Amino acid sequence: MALFALVFSCSSGPRADEVDPSRAAAPGTLATPRKLLPFVTLSDGRVLASGGHDGHRTLSSCEVFTPETGLWSATGSMRMPRRNHAVVRLTDGRVLAVGGTHGVAMGAMSDAEVYAPETGVWTLVAPMSEARNDPAAVLLPDGRVLVAGGTDVDRRPLRSAELFDPVTGAWTRAAAPGFVRGGAGTAVMLPNGKALFASGLQAELYDVATGAWEKAGPAGGAAGTHRSGHSVTLLPDGRVLVVGGGTARAASTAEVYDVVTGLWSLVAAPSVPREHHAAVVTEDGAVLVLGGEHYTTGALASVERFEPETGAWKAAPALTDPRGMPGAWLLPDGAVLLAGGANEAEGMLVESERYVPGGCVPVTCEARAGACGAVTDGCGGMLSCGACVAEGCVSPGCGDEVGTPVAVGLPRR
């Protein structure tokens, strides 16, 4: 028995949650479905997906998307499986992953590790002073990383912060924020040298020069509500757009923070309430808000475009599939790629979707292997993919009783 255990524990095969590099992948298809992770763009334009959850377990495996080939490929696994973690690209091109949870009902991690894109290897660094699940993190102008808030091992909100120095690899205590906060992607660096943390009930500013915190507007902002599961996006003009969230008020509103005046103001409401969506700034300065979910409707396929100059929303072509908890980023050619997430009908999603702002390339019946009947083309139109015939039918008229044609086996773009 001891020999049996030794042989299999030393096997050269991948761990249960690792990506098998020999596995052939179709363009845009993840080797492992993922949600509850932050995607990050690397210095060379590739995109790193680290860990997350596949619907059954917390992952340590990682994949990299290469825009030139459109393929996801395996890269080194993290030292620790984690989801609900924060990820920051450092000034030297490496990637810092901190906190999160192993996936138990109650838990948090203090572990931190750094990814080197040139080797694909993760290396453990000094742990944080506190275990943090779902913390907020931002890269400061001096190259340090500020990590704030999150929840502890008992899911109690944390009102503390600490700083990571990539040069020394050490953590130091930072002044505590006045309020609890958290959520990867809810902190942005402003042009005035302050970092805005917009989550919970009270937004706050961290002054890099003084190390002090200050309130950013009134409690609840312009909408007067608590926000979690929302998006925080730095606009090209230096303002900050906040959209959606978990409360009914948050889900149906959007607001903008003006760095110059220090004030929040409501903008036009998006047409679809949502939380746990993706948001990305396009080449022309607009913001695309994609997918997400809402407690009344489940996962969403809707996409809306926010115009910062007018403060107005415009409808954009819907996603091929509803997708909650996705990740999205801008590719070097100006297109937007959406990956990860899940919906109620299909569960976890492995295939990505590519969107071209200002235009839409309709999908074909050939690309939708196994499709039949009338199906959407992904750009607001319909395709006629032939009659749906009952299995085993060979004679004329056979299968007429099947009823309304349906689409089966539709792959995502």
C-alpha cells in the first residue's frame, strides 16, 4: 500500500484541477470552466486566468489567452487553490495574487504569491498579516500594492489595510480605512495621486503621499445605497463610473465620481438592473457593461454601452449566452473578449465570446454545430439552420410532430 501511494503521489500527470497541456482546445475555449476569479491583462497583451471555481471545486490551475491565436493555453498552477482573490499586475510585469478562500463555507487566506509571465511559474511570497477573503487591491504609483478590507475566516468584515513592496517582498501595516470594504476590481488609482475605494456604504480615498484615508462623498453616494457585486471603472477623463450591485436600488442605478469636485452624481439608469457583471472601456472611451445577473431574472445576456460625454446608455448586441460572473477585457485589436461565468441553463461556460464595438459579426449555422430551426445570429438577427428532424426519421413527413424547431448544441462564440 505504501508503494502504491508513493507511485501515484509522484506521478508526472497533472493534479486533479490542473490544465492538461496536451489537451487540444478550440479557439476561445477555456480548458477549465471558471468563475469567482479576476482576469488580468499581462504586459505583452495576453490575459491570465488564475484559479477560481469550476462549479465543484476551488482551482489552482491557470490559463493564458493569446490574442494572436485566439487560444487559451495552460501555464503554471498557483501554489495554493483560491477563489474570490485579488490580482494586481506589478510595474515589473509580474502578477501578485492575494487572499481569497479555498472554497469552504467559511474561510479566508493570508497567502500571497507572484506569477512570472516569462517562465509561467508562481512563487510564494510573504503572507499578509491578516487572512482576507474577497479583498480590494490597487497598484500605487510607487509600485507598491495596497490591499484593504475583505472578510476574515468567520466571514466578518475587516476594517484594515496593508501594503506589499515588490522590491523587498515584505508587507507593512497601512492606516486602517474608516469603513469595511472589499471586492476585487472595486479600487482604482486616480490622476490626483489618490486611490478611490468604492464599495460598501461609504466610498473612501487613500492618499498615497500621506498614507491617510478620507471620505469620498456622502454615505451611499448619489444613489444612497450599499454596493457589492458592482463594477468600478476609471473613465478616460479621470472620472469614475460605478454601476449595479446587490440591492434593488444599486442594481438599477449608475453614478459617477468627479475627481475635481469630489462629488458623486447620478447618471441615466441602465435599462437592465444587474450585478456580478463585467465592464470594460473600449478604444473610443465608452464603457461596455456585459452580462451579469439579477435576482429576478437570473443570468443576463444583455449588453449596454455608456457614453461618458453624454451620460447616456445605448443598447448593444446581446451576448450569445446569458453569463453571470464573467470577465472581460480589451484586446490589442480593439475587440472585447468575454470569458468565464455561468448560467442556469448550461451551468459553467467554457467558450468565450468576442465583441467588436461599433460592429457585429453574425455567427453562421456552420459555426453552431448541431443547430437547427430558427436561431439568433448574435447580432440581433435570426438564422434558418434547417429543419429539426426527430432521431431515426428517414421518410418524408417523419418528425412533423416534433413541433416548434429548437436549437441544440449551440456553441458560444
